[in-house]
Amino acid sequence: MTLTKVFVLDPLNPSKDVIEYCCREVKRGALVVFPTETVYGLGAYVFNIDAVRRVFLAKGRPPDNPLIVHVASVDQVHQVAEAPPDIIKTIAEKVWPGPLTVILRKRKEIPPEVSGGLPTIAIRMPAHPIALELIECVGPIAAPSANISGRPSPTEPHHIYSDMLGRVDIIIDAGSTFFGVESTIIDLTSDPPKLLRPGALPHEKFSEILGKQVVVTDVARGLAESGIAVAPGMKYKHYAPRTPLLIVETSDYSNIDSYAQKVVEVARERCVNKRCIILASRETEVKYRAYGFSVVAIGSRQNMYEIARNLFTALRELDRLGADLAIVEGFSEIGLGLAIMNRLRKASGFNIVKVD
Ligand code: TXA
Ligand code: MG
């Protein structure tokens, strides 16, 4: 057990004294839970090997699942990456700070623990004032999401308290994160660039800004498991609540009434003698309630940001409600929808039924 110091900060106007205190402690090897625009991170100073090792212990994370290094400037990218390609300048100008992680070649000074022994390194510049001020002061910070390994990423303060209190030295509580799903990971060591994890920045947006197409594999869609090497994190069970999930998918969500009717049929068949909950959008929740089902609503299909933001809270909520099974609506894989479907499919352990 570690004694955890907690600071509650205003995300837009954080106390300089607290940031300076945290900076000193992190430089000395402390573990800090800090907010980013996507999800909370569990950070250690990248050049402190002991602190990096403690990150894996605190999360219960397998050592071959590498961390993302968070930077606050292009200068810090050069401290971490070996000869970063020119495209980094455009990314720094047009996308960062923001929810995009890139894979580059690693500098040999970076401890192998950070990258799970890979020759590459994941790097991003988070768009959160507290994260940026802290990283500017400390230097590059290696940080996975601040959840216990396998659980949904923390997007609300109560998630970090329940997962990390007593496991880290410092928690910086700055309220809800902004996006609710993690950053998009794009591998820039392959040509064309390859999407490793869809996230808060739609890959379509990346292509539009950088003028480069991105390869989207079934692994990125959450439809297949990867082996090793390319994105080690993807071979582990992720985001999973204890409640079993069944995702009901269709190839066309435009006729939402007929889709919801099919979800009702699946639920009626699968929920015999079970306590079922339907994880639904606002457009369809009334229908399910009319059939007597309990519903957790996660937002409107017209606003995928709202759905992304509520997603991990909803997954944790299912466990609190103690259902035997959750029937989960699908979403079309456009924009943020791809990140949402990747998380849901993986959280379900690929338990999917198609209703076309
Ligand atoms: O939004 C985010 O990205 C959050 C916040 C805290 O920044 N971080 C996050 O970290 O989601 P984590 O550790 O939960 O997920 C990092 C993913 C893992 O799936 C890992 O395998 C992959 O990034 N990764 C890290 N380094 C890699 C590398 N060199 N090559 C391929 N994948 C890598
Ligand atoms: Mg994670």
C-alpha cells in the first residue's frame, strides 16, 4: 500500500504550487495520476527506470505491453525519438496538442522497459493544461491509462479513486476528461502509415490534415486480435467490465427503428431468466423500456462525442447494476464511431451478433 496524496485542481486554471510540487516528486520517481484530454494517465518520468517499472506493477500490466511517452514540445520528441520524420513538424503544427499518438523509432537512451523491448516508441502531446504544464516541468512522461489492467480506462475521478488509490503517490483530480476514449495510434514507421488503435482523432481527419491515407486493419476495427510485435497491447483483453456483453451489429444503422426492433428480438431470445440491461442510444431507449427492459443510455447517435465520453462510465455502471448480460447497440464506423466500436468489440471479447 502506498500513501496517496490527492490534489483537486481546476483543469483550466491549475495551482502553480501544486504543479511544481508534483513536478519535483515525479522527477524524483513518484507515480502520478494526471488528467489528459482523453482519459487519465498513470505517469512516471521516462528516464527513471524504477518509476517506470512501478507503473507496470501498479496497473498489473504485462511488461511486454509498451507505454506512451507524453511530451510538451517538439524538442521533447527529439529526446525520445531517433531522427523523427519531417511529418512530425506538420503534426506538431496542425494536430498537437491533441489526441494523436504516433509510433516512431526509439532513441537508445530510452529504457527498454518503456517500449516493452520494441525498437519503436509511442509519443503524443496531450491537449490538457495540467498535463502540458506538468510535462513541460518534468520532461517526457511515460504513461498508460490509469486503470487496473484490463478494466475500462478512467474518464471520471471516481474511476481513478477506485482503481489507483493506495497504488500511486499522487492523484491529480481535475474532473471529467474531455473526450472519453483514448488517443488514436498511428504507426509512422510503416509506409503508408497504419492505424493501430482508432481513438479520439478520427483517422479520416488525420488523412485530411496530412494528405496521407492510413491503412485500417481488422485489428484496428476491433474485429480481430493481433499476434505480437505491431501493437502488443492489442492481444490483451481490454476495457472489459465484469458483466458479459453481446454486441448487436448491422451494416446499416440508418433505419434506426427497424434496427431497434431487431435488438429487441435478440434481447427477448437471449435474456430468458437473466437480468439483462440494454446499453442504448437516446434515440432507441424508449422502445426498449416499453418492452420492459432496463436500459443504460449513453447519448445521442447525432453526437458521437457524447457517446464516446459516456462509454467507459457506462461499462463500469453495468457492473454496479449487477446484470447477468448486457445487450449493446452498435454504431456505424465513421469518425469517432470506429473508436467506439473497437472498444465495444474488445470489451465483449468479440461476442457479436449480426442482424442484417
Ligand atoms: O489517450 C491515451 O492514449 C491515454 C492517455 C493517458 O494518454 N493512454 C493510453 O495508454 O491509452 P495505454 O497504455 O492504455 O495504451 C497504449 C497503447 C497500448 O495498446 C500499447 O500496446 C500501444 O499503445 N503501444 C505503445 N507503444 C507502442 C509501440 N512502440 N508500438 C506499437 N504499439 C505501442
Ligand atoms: Mg489502457
